[in-house]
Amino acid sequence: MEQLSAGKKLDRAFEKLGERKTLSFELDLDTDAASLKALDAASDPASGEEMPDEAAKLMSGAKIAFTVQSKKPIDASEEKDFVGMAMKISGPDGDLAEYRVIGDLVYLRIDARSLGDMTGSPVPADEDLPPEAGAVKDVLKGKWVKFSTKEMDKAAGGGARGGSARDRSLDAGTRAKLVRSLREVVAREVRFKTAGGEDGTEHVTATAPFRTLLTELFHEIRPLAKDLPPGTGLPTDKDLKDAPNAKVTADFTLKNGELSEVDVDLAALAGKAKVKKLGLILRMSGGTRPTAPAGAKELDLKELMSGFFGAPATNGAEFDDLDLAGQDVPQDEF
């Protein structure tokens, strides 16, 4: 009875998220630099390929904030209904990258110098850039730049891989089949428990063996592969056979029946690596409407490809390699 009740509470909590028109969440890697270094060492990296201390520090303090806005409830929205999106990646010392989509315009800014220091690839100084660099200089300075998704589609020749992002997105019927299949696996493989709290707060914990759960999930998804966007690769049972089968627990926090936080403990998957803590925290909120930043400089993608990189005018193939061809409002992944 508790299993059924807890599962229904989670179902209803997720349904409430789908009823919103604007939704925000923040993903936080709950670990420390020493634990990440221990995990890296346990993977036996080749000499010189070890995780740099700077990368471990940045990843341990990294957060990803995501907001999506639609004209309709999100659960009933098609690609054309999404009118805004924002994503921000932050590190322990500040923002690293931010990306917003407002209508047909994409706005972008990055902390190129911090990312360059982390990867060991310092960005060039202004005086080392050619005159054709244009707005690229603003990118390297961490300023906002913008470009049009329609112009990108033109530059890509209409999308050599079969049309726009809208053509490659999941239709409502496929999404419904996918959700139904995943719910069946969760009901079969996951064990639930509930615990009450104060001020309308309740915790639902879900526990499942990691490899078994992944294997069963992909068994359900494979029959729908033909309806998934092109390029969606699905792992085989052979690919998953070496994944640890330790039990992983997720703690769902419900506030007055609405999902507010998910805390996943992944320490059991660390194997022999000595980790202090290893987990993921997902925090949900009602969301704030994405807005266009002021002062963004236009980034001419065609000029960038043909001039700054010294390449001939693009016919779309270069954009295909970058997985950018034909994007309208990039909501596929949502």
C-alpha cells in the first residue's frame, strides 16, 4: 500500500510541474574536489591525462540553472509554443556561461578565460586576434553577443540533416508512449518509502539497483527508436554490462504536494574510489520569465566561418559537424 501511495504522490507531483507555463530548476553536483580526483584516479587515466586540480575544483562547485517558458502548460506544449529559454552554468568563483533564447534570437556570454585556465588552453589576447574577429572579441571578454536562429538556418542551407529542430523534435504521441514506458519500469524496479515532515513537507525515497534500472529503461525505449530525433544513440545491454549494480537512492522533497527538490546519492557507484560524498541535487521553482540582455553585439556566423577561420562560405556541412544545423528554438532536449 505504501509503495502504491508513494508512487502516486510522485506521479501527481510531476503532473503539477507539467501544468506550469514557466519552470526553473537548478542542478548541483554534490561532491568535493578530492572525491572527483579519487574517482578520476580509480579510472586509471593515462599519464598526463589526469584530471587537473582546477577542473576538479570547478566541477565540484558547478551549478546549472535552467528556465523554460511556454504559452501553454509545459506538458501540453509543442515546439512552437516555447517562447523563451535560459541556461546558466556557474562555478565556485562566478558565472562561466549563459545562454538565452528569446523568440528567434539567441544570446550568449562566456567566461572564456576561466574556461581556458581550467582546460589548460588560454584564450588569445585582443591584439593577437585578426580584424575579422569582430564580435568574437566580445565573446572572449565575457560580453553578451547574439545571433538569429533564422539566419543560422539560412547559413546551414535549410538543415542538411532533414529540416529544422522542430522537424526533429518528439511529437506528443511519442512523448506520451515514452513517459508511459518509463513509468512502467519505475513501478516494476523501484522501491518507494514515504516520511512526513513539518509545514506540509514530505519525503519520498526511491531505491533501485543502478544497472538493472538502466537496462530495463533502455529495453522500453528501443522500440520507440524510430520515432526519436535522428542521431539519438541508445546503449546496448553489452554497453551496460560493466555498469555497477549497487543500489542508488533518490530523495524527493514534496512541499504541499509539489516537487521542490530531488537529492540523488551516487556514492554507492564509486566502487573502490574513496569519496567523501557523491551526489546530484535538483531544485525546482516556479521560474522567472527569460529576458533579453541589453547591449548584446550581433554575431555574424557566416562571416565568422568564412573570414575569422579562413574557410570558404559555408553550405551547411560545417554547421552539421557542430550539431547546429537548422535550430529554430532549441527545445528538443527539454
